[in-house]
Amino acid sequence: MFRFWNAIKKQRFEVEVEKIEEEINRSKRFDFSFGVLVVEVSYSAPKGLSKVMPGKTISFHLTRKYIRGYDKMFGPFLRRYYIILPQGDRTSVNAVKQKIHKLAQEYNWGDVSIGT
């Protein structure tokens, strides 16, 4: 059972690592910086009722609407989303962070942790 759980944990982060490595390579090629946000939403946030994308939450869909079109957002994995902000410096990353905190207050998501 322990080996099975370790295999699942390793596999779960492969997508995240692959997308971040892809963005690192792109930023080296075009010589620009990028930011990565890790957003963790509390379990009190409302669940979505989507048949097309089961498991996605309302918070995921709302956050997706308020970021730039070329920003990459993927997840949720255990209420954790990853947002890659290409061509983003620290100021733009903090601006997106503030938008997400504002959304969380507006829609009563409960505690939201955002790491940069």
C-alpha cells in the first residue's frame, strides 16, 4: 500500500513540474521572467456542479475569468490550483494575488493561501 501511495504522489506532481519546466525553457529562449502562483482554497468554498468538468470548483471558474488569456491555470488538485504568469514580474504577480484575495472575500471562499 505504501508503494502505491508513493507512486500516486510522484505521478500527481508530474503535470505541474512538466508545465513549469516548459515555462522555464520558454523564458530562457525569449529572455523574460515569469511567475508561478500556488492557490489553495479552503474546503468551505462551494463545489461546482459541472458535468463537463466534474471536480472543478466554482472558485476555479471564477479565477479563470479574472486572469489574462495567455496565463496558464491548471488544477484543482485537492483544492490547489497552479497559475503560471508568463512575462510577469513581481508587481504583476502581486496584482493577480490581490485579485484572487478580493474574489475570495467577495464569494466567501473562506481561507485562501497563495504562494508565489
